[in-house]
Amino acid sequence: LENIHFMLLPTYPNELPVNDIDINRFLAGLCFTSKHVMGGVYTRDGINDVIEMAEKIAGSPEALRKRPILSMIACGISPLRLDQKYGAFIIHLARKSIPIAVPVEPLCGATAPASLAGTLVIQNCDGLIHIMLSQLANPGAPVIYGSVATSINFQDMSYLGAPVESGLLNAATAQLAQFYGFPYYSTAGISDSKTLDAQCGYETAINNLLVTLAGGDLIHDAAGLMEFALTVSKEKLVIDNDILGMVYRAYKGIKVNKDTLALETIRSAGPGGNFVAQRHTRNHMHKEHYHPPLSNREKREIWLQDGGKSIAEKANEKVNELISQPSRFYIDQKLIGSLVQSFPKIRAEHFLGENNIRERKVK
């Protein structure tokens, strides 16, 4: 999915002991994608395991710091306080020089004022506290200012993942990050819908567009999440890839130069002319225009001939196509085998081919 640029670990394996979770989550991400992997962490021992494992995968501690293949998240708990556990994680990761995002999650009307401006005050205070903590632990440590700010459902006081106010809060926080010169970890793209319906599409699109145009550097939860971020949908990942492609095209804007103004081409076509066969059209039809791979743009007759499928049905077909392909490992199997030997917490059956598991059992 070409419009998803980094991987946020989306699930929590409840069946594992808590001390085993971090290393298995991060190895799963690193094994099956070439993209940067980011995720929350749950224990100090787990953090140390992940760092040591990543150093082996990168080739050395120096190589990992020079080109980090992963980053970690330590969430703050609003309002106006430092959580003891995650505060300790921030200090530890800063001293290890591992990139860390420190998002905070003020909830309008619950853990922050109901007014958006008041929530931004809480957001900024809490965010700066966590940035400060990392820099006191290790001046210059790589840290990312972050926001998961949103509002609640005032009918039942429950969390909402996709109100437009969340998009506004995260867009405004992007401007705060720019004021301070911080890289920014933002939130958008969740839907509160329980199915792949119109609500799912417009909530995802509106907030992703708001935050992107405001300058969000990293947008987490941008794809695949619905039902207040309780559900990961493979079909939504595929649909959101189209949405994010459109958002990214909007972000790039309109390029204005001698070539794109096309004055010579306009003169050549002349009054009443057309531009279909012009070389300029061939040169720019793909560079200037985004062609969403899943969206339907055919006439009704052609759409009906192809089965009259909804976007959800087409997404399901794409998902089945992708998962039917053989798993591609982005870490050499010999290295994975070495990691399994070094870290008994790793669940080998998820990361090694059947032949390697069989050989390991024989040994």
C-alpha cells in the first residue's frame, strides 16, 4: 500500500505474558515490512529486548542510531501530570538515543476543558513537559512532539476517535509544533463507524486532510482503524490507501512554472482546440493527476458488467489477493533464527518457516 509510509503496530497480543509482548510486536513489524516501524512499549525489560534486537538487525548499535529502523511511543496522561511508568520509559529511551514520540491525549470535556482552545492549553503544557523530560535525561535526544487530542461523546461520556474537533485540535497542534521547531506526531484517520459505510469514509478523509494540510509530519492511526480505534480492518486499510493518495496529492498542491503554465501548448491547440493528443498531456497526465487504484470511475454500464461491486467488495477482493501471496520476509531467515536463539521470548512459530522450525526442534 504505497500511500502508507510507516507502520504503526496496530494490535496487542493478549495471549502473551506482558514481558514478552514488546519484542514479539516489534519483530512482527520488522519481519514483514520494509517501512519504518513505530509502536507503544509496555515494560522496561521489553524495551531493552527490542533495542538489543534492533541493533542486531541494523548491524550494530551505531548503525541503529544513524538510521533508526524503529521508534517507540510513550503516551502522557492528561491533565498536567507525568505518569510514573511512562515518564521512566521516556528517560530510559532518551538515554539510549532511541527516537521516541511523546503524544498526550486530552479529552475535551473530560480531562481538558470543553473549549478547543482550553484543550490546546492542556495539550501544549503536557506535551512540553514530556519533551523537557527527555532533554533533561539526554540533551539532544531524538524526540517527537505528539497529540492524540480528541473529544468525548457528551451523551454518554465515552471516547470518540473521529470527531471533526479531533482534526481541528491536531491541526492546531501542528502549528504549535512548527512554532517550537519540533517534529510532530499527530492523529487522524480513525472512524467511529462499525462498518465500511459512508461515515467510515468521510470521517477518515476529513481529519486526514485537515491534519496533513496543517503540517502533520507523522499521522498515526491514518489507516485501517474503526469503532473508536478498537477494530483494525484490512479492507479499510486498502480503502484508506486511496484516501491517503488523494490527501497527499492535495498536500503537494499546484506546481506553477514555465512548463506547467503550458503557454506554448495552449497556443498550439488554439481557440476551440483540444489537448488530448498533445505531448504535454502525455507528460503530465500521471505526474499531475492521482489515479486511485480502488475507486470506481467507469460509466455505469461498465461498472455493472464488472459485477456492480461496492468499494467494500472491491477492497475485500484486494485484501484476499494480497494475503494469498506468499509471505515476504524483510529480515533474513538465518538472522531470525539467530534472534530466536538469543531471545527465548520470541514466538518462533510466527517468524520462522516450517523447515527452520523443524530443524530447531531436532537440535
